[in-house]
Amino acid sequence: MATFAVGDFSQDIRGFDPVSDKLDFGNVSVHSLILGQDENGFATIVFPWQPDQFQRILGTDGLGIRWSDLSADNFAPVANEHLRQDIGAVMSWENQTGPGFDNLDSVPQDTVYIRSHEKDSVTRIDNFNPLTDKINFLYFGTRERLEVENVGADLVISSEPNGQQFVFTGIQKEDLIGANLEFHFDQIEEDLLDRAFGFSPEQLALADRTSLFTPDGGYTDGAQSRPGQFVTAAGEAPGQPTSLDESQRLIQERADQSESVPVGPASQQDSGGMGVMDMSMDMDMDMDMDMDMTAPDLSAAVMNLPGGSNVHNSCLQLDVDGSLWWGGGISGNLIVRNPMGVAVEDWQVSFLTPHGSFESWSGEVQVSDAGNGLNKVTLTPADWNRSIAANGEISISFNAQGEDLADSGALTSAEFFADVVAPVAIQAPEFMAGEAVISDPQPLDEQQFSPSEGDAQSESGLSFAEPASADVAADQPVDFGVVEDVVKEAPSPASADSNALMLEASGNLYWGGMSGILRITNISESAIDNWSVSFDTPHSNFQSWAGSSDLEALSGGGTRVTLTPATWNNTIAAGQSIDVSFNAVSEGIPNSGELTSALFFSQVNGSEVASTDSEVSVEVVSTGGLADTAAPALSPTGTSLPTSTDPVSAEPDGVSTSSQPEDLVNPVQPGSATDRLVIAPEVVTTSGQEISASDKKVVAYFEEWGIYERDFLVQDINVEQLTHINYSFFDVKANGDVQLFDTWAATDKRFTAAEQVSRTFSQADWLELESERFQAYTAGADFVATTNSDGSVTVTGVPMGWNTPVDYVGNLRQFDLLKQLHPEVNLGFALGGWTLSDEFSLAVDSEADREAFTDNIVDVFQRYDFFNTVDFDWEYPGGGGESGNASSPEDGVNFALTLELLRGKLDQLEQVTGEDYEVSIATAGGYDKLANLNLPGVDPYVDFYNVMTYDFHGGWESKTGHQAAMINDPGGYDVVTAIEQFQLNNVDLNKVILGAPTYTRAWGDVDAGETLGLGNYGDSRQAPGSFEVGNYDQKDLITGINDGSYELIWDDDSKAAFAYNDATRVWSSVETPATIAGKTAFVDDMGLGGMMFWALSNDSSGDQSLITAASELLRGSATFDEVISRSEQFDFILGGDGQFGPDDFTQSNPGSVGGGMNRSDPDPFNTAVSMDDRDDGSSLVDSTQMF
């Protein structure tokens, strides 16, 4: 046992053994030392006043120690009381002790626990309600340099020097309530954390810290508790001290003033444990407050109609606008305004209206009979509009059937809302035993008014409502699609005057096409029902989703378009207009700029007039020609519109036979393979031979952390080459929770405009997009479309600012946008990995845990609905992963039970969403770990296996070895032996995806010997690697091969490649496009389901890309000869027949691993070591780079 003194910032603590050693903090002050972490989460001792002064704690292996590795036994007595508290705060958080981790499964968490030790960590808190939610500092590990400031619309709580931040979106410092800020006694009564907020200590709540860890060393305060005062801060906050001297001076002044409110230990308290603070406050609703306290605005705490759990619902204000139609129809927008300074989430609005048949496509509607001829409408949001920003509003489109309304004109709030709701009285909160309680509103039937009393509107003319939350500022348009059959109705009488309807075109031009609006104006004095318009245009492929269009090719070129309405826009009121959106292919006009009527309509002589079944003759006039002074037209605003002498016909009667826009054809995929690949043994390349199959999978993993040092973003993924992309990793907890690992990367990071995902469509593909996608790319809030000089169109994601109310940003929003741009790709979330598999076994070891685990997986699918695949990367069932991982002999059985349960739940989810959900497993490649997987038990519930046929050898060994050889490994760790395990367990090989690494395993200090280093002694720590010792990205090693630094060698006995640098004595395994071509030949020959790659960020770009090689070959767009010829060529070949070719990877007896390879192979497949003959003494550890 050794004891290490803490606090010498000139040197690290080295050789610390958590099993036996201790840390000695001596008599050091809490103001001179705090606990922290480095960027990798390893423990540091930090000087609070200077960021570059820290001391690391390194273990006996030279690597960092984590605070979670330590226990009470590792701390010698700590003399300073406050330092004991702060050490306890950090240790308790890292070891998940105390109130932050109590009852997580059963009690909703409405408390944010602030920390200070996690270096550069940024936590975003959405939907925080300062009136009800709490901010707690029990786990805060310092007394210094706390900052609380407004940054734009957000509140940021940060601490230095570790740089940890908590961002409360849509909250301001002035919104905080003293009673909802919780500290332990010494933090504010003896030290100065209160100064950062502007409260006096007695206004803040005290929380009992005795459930936290505390090192030995003497009596430690912290049992006190009190509720605090329900007030906001008055005046400016004085702020925290900026130096050690200032801190000591201010603390001494506080001690001399002795102004802290005396609060006794918990044992001395009464009043139900709420504290002995004298709460001698008037409990009446008009209670007095101290002059230095500011009463908070509690208008948001009262609801005026029952229903909904959100306390902000009642202060939401409602307004309407819209249009009235013939027969009492209403087409309107319900405007929901949030007048508060905080965002409102998961709102609900209720109102009374005399009108019926309320329908909306922007949320869920419930309509009930409120009596007295009134309907109560309750509206809750859709997923996309569930948040209303601070001081913001959203617009909800709706239709309704009006009662006693005009047949035309504008809709007003006075006409729409019932005059039955009394003005809302703003009430102060009741104080009960020191807790702030917001009074419940009376039920509607108990309020003191009758239907004939009161006023439905506030003085501003706005109705009060229940709540709402909005990610968007306006209602999203509803795509009704193309209506094939419109029921004919007898039209209303209309004037026989000519020019009853008039057309006007506007919009934008792009290369080869247009996106426009056709405005149809009724210039008569009567409404027109079931209208029809016909016009000639020189352009083609007219498409609209606001009605049905019949296209007739004209003999002289161009198209005659007859457009009839959908059911929802079949009436045009007198003097009113409707807009019909459309796309078309342009002919003979500019490739950019504005679309005008003159450019859109044909310039023809005379007019074409069509009569209607209602005996109304209607002439539609284009504004593209000369004005017709005999028939002035009125725009919707009453201004005169120009008319033309080349009219277009319109028919207000009936419906012409509609012609839908042609359905878009999905990209053509090559046919399925029917011919087995046949390769002559003596042929090195196959001279144009290719794989004809199209159903092979190409799977790759995106590393969550790749956005940091690796600088690999979602936008860098070459999506067209992949069928499946897995996001790595989600964390699996012992209780079945599925959590994000790095929330900053996953959901918080704001990517700039230059970092957004994008996709470029050719001109032809762009014009053939289905309407829903076109609208999403051009009219939604997520994308911007740009036309390029060659006519192609690039669609790019829109960056999200800090003030934009969205559910999530970060990598996952980029995945969301990626799916919208590439709906054909399958996106998955991977669970576990090398580092996060520690609790996997515990998450499946009981029926209750399996239920929770599978429920949480379903929740991920529902929350992030762009995912359709879950990938289980449990490393490994039965053990063999990272030391300290939980494991059990029953893992395989429990895994099968889990997958069976999950499959049933996903089948149910499919019935709701219409999505096909896939389950994949990233399996080990080693036969021993595959034996623990329980392949027969899990197989019925698995769609495919991503087999990690790599990491067979690596730097954990003292001799060089292939990490992904095909055959002949002495210990049986090779590709063929791995695939054999699936055959032996009767797994359909089409479900088996062959894995390949895009990184290498390397050793330094390797002598060339007679084998250019293969099988010779080496030290992986002497191979610098790309980002860590012993591992190079394939792209980096290929660069070295290309510039001649490395020789490239083919081991024809094991069927594997490696590289050797004679000058640096570095040896490394490697894959090239040529070896991947060989492995695709093996995939095709064996009938496997495709290839998988770990990971995207390691791969080369261009001709040397491994993923490109596999994708082109498996999809039939390249030949073996083409891929092999562009690959880096081998310098030497060891063993075998002295040649390299795809035949090295195929068998003379297809379909059986035991069939052997070609005759030149000295050790064909059937001589591979059997399970009984394997060298069990091998030091091989079958790990994985997936961490």
C-alpha cells in the first residue's frame, strides 16, 4: 500500500493502484484544489484559479484512473471540511450515489443536478419550467468561478476552470425562483455560490447532503434543509470572486456579518422535516413580501379550462383568421400565442365554439358537446409542433362547418369563439409547509358564470386557451395528394358574364423546370362551385397536388391542361382567389429567375370558351397578353388585374376525367444473381467478370465521436454506396435503460451551414421527385434547394441556431435529414460496443429487465423515427469482452428470450407505423465467442448478422499476425472458420454479412527476417498509429504504400495482405481494394448476404476506398478486373502459387467451407483447424475496434 500526496501541480501521480493505495489531501483548502476530469474522463486534481495547473492520477499501467474506480478506502483523512464535501460531490456523482440516482425508475425527474468536474462538457436542458422544476448543486464540486448568465434566449450555468456548461434553453436568469435553487448549507451560508444568482442566502433552498459519500476527517456539515422563498432575484447579481484573495476576503466578510439565517440539523427540525426556518408568512393569497423580494409573474400558473397537465396552458392566447365559404364552410388558421418568456412544451388548447365539424391535420382533435349549442374543442399537437417558443406563436390550419355565418368574407375571432369564458383571474401561489403549490382551477361546471354571461376575449381581443409547444413557427402544409374522383354538385348560379375566372402564374425557374403557383380568381359576383379551368402552355409534364389535371398534347407542340379541384378547394367565392401549386418541365425559357404568366401561357389567337353543366359560360383569361378593358378583373384585395385577349377556358360545372401525375419509379436495381461466379485457377484477374446480384447488403458504422479529432461528419458519408448505416453507440444500462452516450455529439451540437448534409439530384431525377419529397425540400423548414449551372439541384440541410426550438440537433438531426434525402437507406442504432457492453448481461437477466430493455428499444424507434434497424453489438455474451463487464453462462439463453420479446413488440409497432424494422447482431468472429452466442436460439428473431471477422490478432500479442486472414490461422481465428460456425448451426448464409476492417493492427520494432516481419516479435506501442498506437487508418497506411514508405505483401498461404516499412521497422495488417474484391468473391461464392465495414472515418476516398470497392462489386457496377487494377499493387507474394487473384478466395466445391480452395493452395479450407484441435493456449484476445 502506498499513500500519494495530492496538490503538486508540477508532476502527475504515477503508479497508483486503486486496490490498495490512498490519496492524501493533507490540510489543503477547498479554495486551492478541486477534483476534475480530462477530456477522456480520467481523474485530475485541478487548481481552481489557473486552467493549466492540474495533476493527473495514473495507474500502474501508465493509463489514467477514473473517479469511479476509487472507493472510500482510497482517501486518507481529509482535514478541510468543505473539501470533504466537494470530494464527496464528485465521487457520489461518478459512483451514482444520492438523490440524483434514487428512484429513477418510478419518480419523474424534475431536478437538474449541476456538476463542475466534467471537462468541457455541455448539457442542454429543454422544457425546463422555472416555476416547478429545480436546479440542485449537491454534486457541484467547487466553491469558485461559478457563472450564471443569459446568452441570447438561453440561460447558461458554467464553471471554470473545467469549463462545464449547462444550457437551459428559452430560460432567462430573471425567471429563476429562489425556492427552486437547492444548495447544501456551507455552499451558500459560509461560501459564496449564491452571489452568482443575485439571491441572498436565506431566499435559496437548502438540501440535505448526508446521503452522499464523505471522506473521513472530522464532522461534516450538510444535514440542514429548508424550502427557500418563492421569489425571483432583485437587482444585479454581484458575481463570484475572480481571485483566491478576493474569495478569502469576501468569505471572511460574510462570516463577520453573520447574516445567515440559522438553520439547525435535520434532527432538530419539525414541521414534517421541512426545516426550522421561521416561515411566519401570511398564508393568504394577498400575502406581503419583503421589500427586497420581487414577486414572480404567476399568470402562467393558472388554467381557465380544465384539462391538460401543463401549467402554462391557461395563459396561451388564441386568435383565428381565415375565409368563409358558400354554405357555411370555414377554412381557417388557429393562432396559438405564447406570451411568456419561456417555451411551452406539449401544449393543449381548449375552447368553446358554436361551429361544428372542426378538423385539423396539425394535431389531435377532440370535440365534445358542451351544451347550449356549443362545442368544446380540445387540440393537442403533432410531434413536429409540440413546442411554442418563448414569446412565439404557431398557426394550426383547420376546416369547420359554420353556423349562422356569411357565405364569404374573412373569419374573425369574434365570430369563431363563443362568448362564455370569464376573464382569467391571476392568482398567487399558496405556501404549504414551505412548498410552493399552484392552485388548481375550478372545473368548468363549477365556475361562476353561465353561457349568457362573461366575455370570451381579453381586452386585446384574444381568447385564452390551454397549452401548446412548438418546434416550428407556423403550421406545416398538408399534402392532400391528387384526387382522382370529385363528386359533381350542382353549381351555384353564376353570372353569364364572360371572364368569370382568371388565371395568373408565378413562381421560380430552374434548369429545365419550374415550380409555380397558379392563382385562380373569381371575378364574378357569385361563388363558383366545382370549377374547371383549361389552358394551353408550351411546357410539359404539368403536375399539381391541389386537384386533378388532364393533359393533352397539342399538334403544334405544347400541352392543353384541364385542371379540376380537390374536395377541399372546389368553391371559389365571389371576388376571391385560390392558389394551386404545380411543377412542370420548361420549354424554351430561361433556366433561372421568376416565372411569369407571359412565360407560362401560350400566346394564341382568339379565345376558347367552354360551357358548364350549370348553364354558366365561364371564360378564363390569361394575364399574359393584352388587357381587356371590357371586363376588369378584381384581385382578392380588390385591385384591378390586367386581362388578356388570349383567354383560357374554365368550366365551373363538372369534373373532367383526371389524369394523375405519373408515379415516380424507384431507382432500377440489377436483377438477382442466378449464375455462380466461376474463376479459372490460373487466371489472376477475371477480365470483366462481375457479380450480378443486387440484393447484397453494404453495412458501415458511423462513430459518434468521429466529429471530434477525426473530423468526420455525417455529411462525409457516401450514402449511395451503402444499404445500411449504423450509429455507434447507444449505452445499455443494467435496468434496461437505453441511453445516449455523448449527448453533446448526438443531440446538442449545432452544425454550421457548411457542415450540413446534402444531396445533389440530376435534372432528370429532380423533375421526377414525388410531390411529398419535393415539398419537403423546397417548402419546408429543414432544407434549402439550390440549382447548379448544369441543371442539377443540391438540397442542403438548414442549420439550427441556439434559439431555434427543436427536439434535438447534433448527429441525430443530421441522420434525420440524411434519411429524408436518402429514403432508400436503412439507418440503425447500435447498442453497446466494446466500451458500453459492461451492463448488457444485467439488462437481459430477468423478465422485468427484458421487458424494460425491449420497451426502451421501441421508444428509440418512436423518438427517432428515421431509424429502422437496431444492431446489438454486445461484446460479448458469455464473457470475453472488456475486463469488468458483467457476464453469465445464461447470457445466450437470455439473449434469445430478449430478441423473441423484441420481435413481437416490433411486429406490433410495424402495424402502427407501416415501417419494416430489422434486428441485426454484430457478432464476434472468434469461434469460442460465437459458441456462447446461442445461434440456434437467437436466429429466428435476427434479420442479419454483422460478423466481425477481424481483430483476430493485434497489439495485445507480442508477435505480428493477420487481423483478418481468410484461412490457415494456427488458432482457428480466420474468416473461413468463423463462417463455418454459422453453417454448423444451420443459419441461412444470406443472413451472414462478412465484416472487414478499415483500420489496421500494427507493431513497431519488427525485424524483417525471412518473412518481411510476419510472425516476428514486435511492440504495438512502437507503432505510432493514426490516432492511437498500434492502429492506423487504412487511408493513412495506403498513403504510405503509395509513396513507397511501405512494401505491400500478399500472404498467399493465409490469403491476407500486410505492409512493412524497413526504415521504421513498422509492420501492419492492411486491406486494399484488391483484397476486398477477393472477399466479395467469397461472399458471392458462399451466398453470404453482403459486407460490413468498421468504420466510415478510417476508409480511403476515391479509388482506394474499401467501401467503394465492395459496393461497386456487390451491386454489379464494376468488374473484379477494374477494382484490382486500380488498387495498390503487391510488391511481394509469400507462399502459395505466387499469384494473387479472386480465385484465392473461392472454393472448388461451392457452398461448403470444407470444399477446399483451388489446387495451388497448400492448405485448402478443409484442412483448417477443427474446434477440437485448436490451440487453446493462444494468447489471442478477440477484441474489436468498436468502442
